Amino acid sequence: MFLEPPEFEIVGFTSHINVIVKFPPTIPKIQHGEGLQFSLSLVIEEESGGLVKKHKPEINANITGNFTYVIDNLIPNTNYCVSVYFEPNSLETINEFPIKCTVLQPGQESALGIVPPPENVRMNSVNFQNILQWESPAFPKGNLTFTAQYLSYRKFQDMCTRTVLTECDFSVLSKYGDHTLRVRTELADEHSDWVNITFCPMDDTIIGPPKIQIEALANSLHIRFLAPKVEKERETWTMRDIYNSWAYNVQYWKNGSDEKHPATSQYDFKVLGNLESWTTYCVQVQGFLTDQNKTGEWSEPVCEQTINDETTPSWIVVAIVLTASVCVACLLLGCFALLWYIYKKTKYAFSPGNALPQHLKEFLGHPHHGRLLFFSFPLSDDSEVFDKLSVITEVSEISKQNPGGSCNLRPLSGQGLPSS
């Protein structure tokens, strides 16, 4: 299968030639759906004085618009002829192709008087931070500026105008759908043709490396994953929030060893078990989209040393619990006794209560008198009548003032008593 040679123009300068190749808007797929670069090679052939030199620039399969290639280190005042065609990788015949020639004159700026377009236009997108980049063409006439635009509702909108930089930030674009971007070179009132590219953020952006946190436990590593954040987003969104089929690819190895062990996780946490004790392991992780079979960039290796499995026997745990329980019980009892002692002392200090006279205490405290008093009392009988006896320990103020008015307890004589 053959592909017709592309259209091209040449612009001659003092010691170099700009070859501007014009690709069609779409390039057909060739050989079972493979892209252009897998079956054909773009060849730019220069000829001068019978000497032929081939140039094979690398191009993308989805390239459209203009592509500029510079043939430099040429000899002034020399005639050069250039041809552009596609060369099959297999042994097939090549279609005839046109040839264009130019003579390089000293001080010649442009054979056609046009400004060359930007070269190597590409999109560098990581975590939806979309940076359109290009290279400034060789043009000695003056300082070149660039304008970059994007297609919005059938109309191109400026993103960067007359910038001297060779890049433009398109991160404000929607993450969904295809976007058409273009850039051109400008010099005063002149400008080059537009160079167009198509960009789909969801498919074309590169997934950056996640962050990882590792905790070493007994013969295992507990790993927590932090998905990369979406750049230029007002809210704290991560790439995991954007893609539904998000997963993590993990690889780990002993430090100093080349043998790596793979693992996967659908969650933000992974435990690597059955590892050797006191051994340093290194871990890397990358984002992975299961439905697109698309992988992201690997994180930097993080190394951590495992520890020994020092599990405490169960009988020691039981003994510690029982000992602690006994200590707590003793402490509670001691606190209760202390509080009771303080309560009794406080109560006695503020309310000492009634006390028996000292001579009665001594009488009752004597063992002999106590037994006599106990056995001398007859058994109680309901027919008996008792009188009430009150013991007053303190002398009232009235008694002090009228000592004769009080009744004294003394033996009664027979005088004055009524006769029976």
C-alpha cells in the first residue's frame, strides 16, 4: 500500500533550508490499524552536486498540519534540491515524488518572504496541567513572537498572544472531549501558517507518580497511597476522583537486590506481609487505569526496615491484667478507708455528741461491776414500772446563779414522810 507524497515548500537561507511539510488533516491507518510510523518513514532528501543525503525525522502517527524540518550546515552560493516522500519499511517500490530546488545566496533571508511556523509542536500534559510546547524556527530576520489558540464553539480563542516564550498553558480546558489547538509564528505584521494539533485530556494526560507512606511492623510493611492531585483545580481533587477504574501497581524488593515483586491494590492501603525481619525493603507505586490499560509514572523508591515479631505470650498478658486489677482494688479500698477516717474525724470535731460522766465510765469499765450490774437486773416483766433517769453533764447558767434552788440527790430521812 502506498501513500502519496505530501505537499511541501522550501525556504532558503544563507546556510540552511527550512522544509515545510504539509500533512493532510487525517492520515489513513495502515497495516492492521497501525499508525504511520510503524509502516512508513518520512524521508527528506537533499541533493547538491550529485551528492544525496537522506533525513528521516521522527513524526507522530496523529500529526496534522504543517511540519518544519531544518537542513542546516549548508554551503552558501550553492544549489540544493529537496524532495519529500514516504518510504515503506518493507521492500516495496516508491512512488515518484516532486523535487524542488533553491540556490542559497549570501545574506538571503527567505526565498518566499514568509515567516516559518513553529517546530516540534507538542502537548506536555501531566495530571491535567496542559502545557503546549514548541520550538522556535531558525529565522535570522528578527525577534519572533508566537500566538496560541484553542477552538471553542466553532471559533478560535486566544490563549497566549505575541509571547516570546515557546510554551502556553492550556490547563483551563475541559477534561472531557477533544480540543483543537494551534500556534503560529509572528514577526511584526507577518505571520506563518497555523500548526494544529488535537488533544484529548482524559486520554492524553500523563498520570503523575502517587505519594506513599510506609509503617514498618512485625515482618510486614503497611503502605498508604496518596493519589496525585489534579493541577490547577480549585477544589482538592485527585486523579482517583477523575477516573473510576483507578488502581495501584506496587513493586517491592530487598534493598540491593534486582528481583522485584509485583502487587496490586484497588484501595489506598496495602499490607506487604511475610517479609524477613530486620530487612530493608524498597517500594514503588504507580497509578493504573484498568479499563484503558494505562499506567502512570512510578514514584521514587521509599525504603523501610522491617522489625522482629516479638509477640507477648498470652499467659504474661493474663498475669499483667490480674496484677493490675488487684492493685486497682487495693487502691480503691485504701481510698475508701481514708475517706471514712476523714469523715469520722470531721464529724467528731463539729459534733462531739453526749458523753457519760467520768465516774460512771470508770464504774462500768470495771469488769467486776459490769458483771454484777448485768446479773443484778431481773428479767423484764411487762407489769413492772420504771422511772426515767437523766444524766446531765453540764451545769446550766441558772444553776450557777441559784445554787440553792436545785435539787440535790441525797439519802432521804424518815422525817416529813407521810406515814404509811
